[in-house]
Amino acid sequence: MHRRAVLGSTLALAACGPKARSQTVPAGLPPLRAVAPFRIGACVQALQLDDPTFAALLIQQASQITPEWQMKMEYIVQPDGTFRFDAPDRIAAFARANGLGLLGHTLIWYAQVPDAFAKLDERRVSFEQAYRSYILAVAGRYRGQVVGWDVVNEAVAEDGDGWRSSLWSERLGDFEHIALAYRTAREADADAPLLLNDYNLDYYPKKRATFLKLAERLLASGAPLTGLGTQMHVAADIAPGKITTMIRELAGLGLPIHISELDVSLTRAENKFLSRAELERRQTAVYAEAAEAFMALPAAQRFAFTLWGLRDGDSWLKKENAADAPAVFDDAGRPKAGAAALVRAFGG
Ligand code: XIL
């Protein structure tokens, strides 16, 4: 009995050791946007903006918003080929009213090929005309209102072996449809930063190399690419150093870098032997590494730092696994250790 009691108290002490202490959040943590020397972004859905609790946290913490899905073709393009803009307009109006930057996301994505495009009647309008009209309509509508556009999303094949094929590449050419998207977005908006956005650039060096090659080729062709987005949907057990290496290599091209969709999943961790507490500790360390690597960039290359889901309950990853808790604010909007790590790294 005695022995067990001693053991028990040792364990309790261990739980309060340095590792556990790093998980505590100082009271009165300053808001992220107040300490960061660049814009802090968060993804939003139009409906969330009507929730005063969400809106208050958003305005307190963030200085930029990305529509989570309502500025994509899946929302804008109707089955008959017409466009709807009510939700994206609402998000844009909210950004304007609250002095937040608006990041347009996303014009062209291999994963979004509406029926209206697949079944286009080309006796009336050519595929290329329809493609260009879409970009001109959407980027033109928000001209002067955006801090940037993710023009093409996820263009690179997962294994890094070239680019993804899609309806766009089949009809317009694998490189040409990408270059055309940038040229057309520039036609629609003379000033907006135009970004190329992708994921798993941290995990897969080959994919990152191909991503950089694509960026270089776009620049060489005269396409108006002005920034790189790295989504960073990562898991808590990503090997330390991978994120730092990625950020450094991406920055080598000299363009501004957007950490565009950061979340750190607990349940996507491949190492199934790690306890929940260890995963949470690593999650905090991953947020810290991302923030430190970003801070290490020259100021002119820090485009923005965007969280994909402000609170755990807002995260798309919850649909995949309800036990996940990938964000830096908990369901009640309280800062987690990840938020404290960001504030610390940002100099707060
Ligand atoms: C996701 C959204 O979070 C979901 O709500 C939506 O249903 C599907 O898209 N890469 C991207 C984002 O560029 O647009 C995706 O967002 C996540 C992966």
C-alpha cells in the first residue's frame, strides 16, 4: 500500500514536471494579432460570422480571414453554370467592416470540377473562355478587397512526380492551365498578390522540389506568381526539423511565404504508441517550430500565418475524427498551450 502510495505521488510529481508545465497557459495571454509582426489569419464560414462568440474571438485574435469553402467553385458555380456570391460577399463584407484582410481561396483546384464545366456546350463558349470567365468574374468581383489569392491550389502530384491531372490540365494543358490562371487573375486584379498553395511540402521533399520547380517555371514564363502558400496540415508526431527545413527551402526562391492552413492533428499521428498527453506536448512543440521558422524569415517574406480552424470544434478534422483537437483554442475559445507557444515565438 505504502509503496503504491509513494509511486503514485512520484507519478503525480512527474506529471507536474517541466513537460507538463510547458502545457500550462499564462493568464492574460495577449492576442495573437497584437504580438505578431505580420497578419494572423483564420478560416471562416459565413454562418460562423453570425455567432457572436466566434466573431469576438476571431476579431480579437486574427487580422485576416480565408473563406474555408465558400469562395471555391463548389459553392460559387451552380449546376446550370451561373454563379452565386451571397456567402463570399458576406465574408468579404465582414472583413471590410472589421478591418480584416481577406485571402481569396481558391480559384483553380484539381479537386473541384463542377458539372457545368464538365458538360460545357462548346458550341456556345469554348472551354478556355469559360475558364477565363470564371477567374475574371470571381477575382474581378473582389478586386481591391483581397490581400491575395490562392490562384491554383494543390497543383503538384503527391509523390512529387510532376503535376496533378484534372479536367483543367486535360483540356488546357498541364502547365498552360496553371500559367493561364495566373495571367487571367492578374487581368482581373492588377495589384493582388497571387499565390501558389499546396500541402505536404513539409513531409515530402520530392513534392516540395517539384512545387518549387513549378514556381520557377511560372516565373520564367512571365506568369505573375508573387507568393508561396504552404498549407501545413500536419500531425503532432511530425519529425522535429521538417517544418524548419521546408520554410527555409521555400523561402530560397525569394517570394513571400504564407503558412496558409495550419493545424496540428493529434489523431492523424502515425505513431500509435504515443499517449494523448505526449501528443499534446508535441502539438505545442510543432506550433512553436512553425512560428519560430516563420519568424526567422526576413520581414518582407512573411506574408501571413493562418490557422485552419480557430477553436478545436471549428476544425474540419473533427469530421474525420471527433477525438481530434488540432487547434490552438479549445472549444470554449480558451487559449491552449499552442497559443502560448505562438505568442512566445512571435515575441509577445
Ligand atoms: C477544406 C475545408 O476545411 C472543408 O470545410 C471543406 O469541406 C473541404 O476543404 N486544402 C485546402 C482547403 O486548400 O481548402 C481544404 O479545406 C483543406 C485542404
